[in-house]
Amino acid sequence: MERSFIFELEEDVIKRKIDYFYGSDMIISKYKAIADKVFKEVDDKEIEILSAFGFGSKILMYGEPGVGKTSIAYQIASYVLNEFGVSAFTFSVPSIIRSNLGDTTSNMKEAIENVREIARETGILLILDEIDRLSVVRNSENELAEMKRALLELNDFLDNISLKDRIFIIGITNHSDILDNGLKRRFDFLDEIVPEEKGLLTIIENLNRLIGIETKSSTDCQNIFKEAKLFYEGEDINGDMIKKYYKKLLIDSNFDLLGLKNSISKIMLGENKT
């Protein structure tokens, strides 16, 4: 069957996405444990018990842009590929929602059948990034009937997934507030992702190592972390913002890596201010 609306994530793409991502250890551990239940052999009695406790294979991550939601999903993609030989796929939302809205529902049905076919063959991890683009708010003045029908198809699909199906769904959104409440209820776990300072300090340490700077103590990274926060005027920062701060230092150094190294070394010693 031709698969027009879902696309397999290549291993090198997954690797690039998770390189230099650190933190969220507890949430990643939780998702790996869920993957184990989905893709390992589980007997009917255990499935019955897990289902009674509301355990399922559908996760929705939400949070501000840049906090690592997609990177977490790709970490799980790497895990299930290496542990179980299960590939990760994504919905192509733009191709499902075409300018001719009359095709949207049939496109959704085809995408879902593609997912079920792959699951029957090998199992599947399906990542629904920007899932809010598939959602409408009921009773909205601008609600489109075709989009609502497509959403109902998605809801029905999510309703009928069991652990026996070997389907693991990870939904991702920056805008949980606009998601249809009916869609939210279909997910077994709703997790807000927020930056962890420990993970951010590890990002700093690894970026330093990349450019040849040895981190001698936690204070070294803390000083850079504090300067980055000052650069962003004290607001909460995430991994993407840390990398953009390093980019700013690189630009200030006229793209000279030795100049960048010197600038960072001064910040680590508390000798420089942003």
C-alpha cells in the first residue's frame, strides 16, 4: 500500500535530533517503560490489569517551544528501534489537511489504515507533532465541518487502540489550551515538559567540551547559566535558548572559535558580563 500521509523517521535524522539533548531523565524513563509494555510480549491477564488502572500507550506532551518535547519523542524513537526493531513514523499534517478540505477525512482514514498495517507487521511508534493542527475547538464560530469529521476519525482511532495492537502514540503540542477537550481525553498520559536546570547545565558542559573547554567544577557551568539568564533578562530559559546564547557569543567573536573559547572561559571565571 502506498503511504502518502505517514513518513518513517530515518535513523540518522533521529540521531541528529537527540545529539546534545540532555535532561528529562524521569520522563524518558517513564516513556521507555511504557514502550516495554507495548512492544514486549504481555499476557492477557497483565493487559487486563493495566487497562483497569488506565494504563495505555497514548501520551500527550505539552509545553513551551524549545523545552525538548520533540527531542524526547526522538529519544524514544531511538530506544524502540534499538530495543525492538520498531520504526517511528510521523503524520504529514500539511498533506492530510489539503486546500481541498473535502479530502481531509478520507486522507485521515488512509493515514490511520497505514498505521494499522505497519503495526500488524512490525509494531509502530507514531509521533503526532503539532497535534493542535489536527484539532478544532467545538462550538467555535470558525469551526469547519470537514475538520471536525477528520478529528472524529482520529478520536475513534485513539479510542480503539489497545496494548495488543503494538501501537505507541506520542502527541506533541505547544498549545494544549486550544486542543479539543475530547481529543485530550483520548490520551492516557498528559505530561507538561519544563526545562530542568540539571539538563541545561549538562548542555553547557557538553557544548564546552565540543569547543575544547574543560569544565572543572559545577560553578563553571553555573556562571554561564547565570549570564545566559541575564542575556534573556532573567526569564526561564531552555536548551534552545542556551544554544542561541552560544551562537550570540560566536557572532560577537566574529565567528572565530578561539575568540569564542576565550569569551566562554572568561564567563566561567566570572570575568566577563553579558
